[in-house]
Amino acid sequence: MQGNIASTGEHVWYSFVVQSPGQEFQFDVQLGTLADSVMDLVGTDRSTVLVENDDNGNSLASYIEWTAPAAGTYYVMVKAYSDETGTFTLTATGSAATAGAVGDACTSPVALQGSGSISHMPDGQYQDSRTCDWTVTCRPGETATFTFSQLDTEADYDFVTLYDGAVGPATMIDEVSGNLVDMATRSYRSRGSTMTVEFTSDDSIGARGFEGQYACAGATAGPPPPPQITGDASTTYSLIQTDGTPLQSEIARVSEHQFFQFTALAGSTYEIETQLGTLPDSIISLIDQDRETIILENDDGERANGMASFIEWTCPADGTYYILVRGYQRSSGTFQVMVADTTNGAHLAGGTSGDPCAGGATLTGQGSLSFQPDGNYREWLQQLSAFVPPSKLFSLKSLL
């Protein structure tokens, strides 16, 4: 699997499923443009480092050989030794004797009990024209649950369907397709003691697949993988500065999302903007510190390019926040993303022309308006009167 540490301090995460105790795994980092790597093998709690390796012999690359103590979802994290950046390749191999013991759900249905993980994320992407089934059976009186942690399928053509019992129209709980960020809910529960999870793909265009955790009521499910909104075996949060410096990125293929993180201070106002390269149309989401809750979202910002995106936001609490950029209608291409802390005087290109108090701001589509200046807004009303009809201004004064 290809990886890229694009900025200083960035970590790249991968998850993998151990089906049974005693499985043996080997993880090998091969350096590309990255000069020196460090690799951690992390436990199911997503925090305990079980094994760490810096240099493999005389090489600056990393290597870990490990025997799993128990079934569950484990994690591999790759980072630079110091402040280096660059590309690398991670190769993972498992014990052949045990790795195939559970069976291939796309050949014959796989029977599951208790709690664990279902993962259908083959290297590259899943195959066309596939039907794969997993059946979770609980004890009488219990119900089965399934919670998605990753989802990336060809929207409206390839599906993950959950059934209350056996597969059939009358037992369908839900049918999902596309990306995790678009799901109204991620957790499902059966009415009876059995749930079937079925994956189906059509005869063209694949994606990465899906993963999730199953459990029976009363049993303890394994912890979720590192929080992420797109169905990828790795999630990279690229660090971006808040001085307006643009960061180049690319949505290389359909349905891909790109993630960025920045540090924000309570009371500071930030401008967040995309500038389009070959990407024809962007959608930008501002995500809270839990890496799940979408605070604001914008499609068309009507600044330098009408199809680019723009958000202005005042931070409520100190912390790390996240930006997700995706292509509108599953488009792909290059773009730049920028963040500016306007409290410190930084503004994005064209920012002054987008100031409603200095020339006005033109908006289209849907998005968010934020006006929370330091001090109060009374002076602002005098400036606003030059741009807003008196009848509308009166209602604003009454509201404020």
C-alpha cells in the first residue's frame, strides 16, 4: 500500500483484522522519497503501542514481525523519524495457514458469532459482479448490531445491505452506498437474533469497500478504528497552517476525500477556502474535534471561482479541527486549500472583497454566514446601512 507523509508531524494509519489468536504477521516499510521511517503496531484500544521499530538492521526503513494474542481490529501507524516528509510503501503479510481459515464470504456465506469485525477492503479495490454474505448469529433473546467504520462504494450501484435474519425483501433493514460521510446513521440493530450483512457490486467501476464492527446485545464490541469519514484502509490528516499559505492536494479518483487538520483558538475567526485546479467543483466540510460532527459545509463560495468553496467560522473552543474536501458529484482533480486566522490580520486572496463591511459579499448556493467581531456590532450597523435596504436594516436592528 502506498503512503505519503506530506507535511511535518503527519502520521499515516492503517487498520487490519485478526480473525483468530496465533496469526502471524509481517509489516515491512519500503522507503520512497521518505528518508527514515518509524512504525508502531497499536492495540485494539487505538492507543497502546504493542511493538515499535525504527531501523531494520542497516536500513532506515522499519520492519515488524508479530503474533496476534487475540482476535480483533489492530492498527499500524507510520511516521517520519524526525521532520522528514515523503512517500513509502507498506507491505503486510499474514500466516497463510490461519489467514484463510475463516473463509471467503464472496464464495460462500461466512457464519459469525459473538463480537468482532467484518472487513471487505481488498488491495486496490473490490471486484466487479460480486455478492458476499456474512451472517451474525446471537443467542436466543439477544439481538445483533453492526456499526460501519468505513464505507467507500460506487454510489447508487454497489451496496452494503443489512437484513434482519436471512436475505430477502421482507427482512431488509437498510441499504447503503457511497461514502461514510453521507450516511444518516452508522449503527444498526436486528429485531431477532440474526443479522445478515451483504455486499453486492455491479459489472463496472469499483471502490475500496467497507468495514464495521458486529456484536450481540450484552457482548462487548471491539473499539472502532481511527475515526475517518472515507472508506480507505488509511486515513491521513494533512497539517495546514492558519496564515493563508495554500496547501496543494488532489482527489485522484472518484469518491475520494482529502482531510486536513489545523489548530484553532477560541474566539478567533478563520477563513477556509479552496482554489480549484483540475478539480471542477469542490465541497468543503468543517469537522469538530471528534472528527465526526460536521460544523459547517459549503459547496460554491462565489469568490475567485464560483465552483470553489468558502467558509468563515469563529472557533468556540481551543483545539484541533478538521477539514474535508471532496469533489461535487464524485468529480476528481487537483486543488489548493487555505486557512487564515483573520483575528491576527491574515486574509485569503480576495478576502477584502468578500467582506460585507468593505465592498459586500456575494454568495450563491448554500453555506454559512458568521459575524462575531471583537467588541460589539453597533459600528458595523452603520457600515451595513450602505448595502442593506432600510426596511431590512430595521429588522436586523430589532433582532440585534
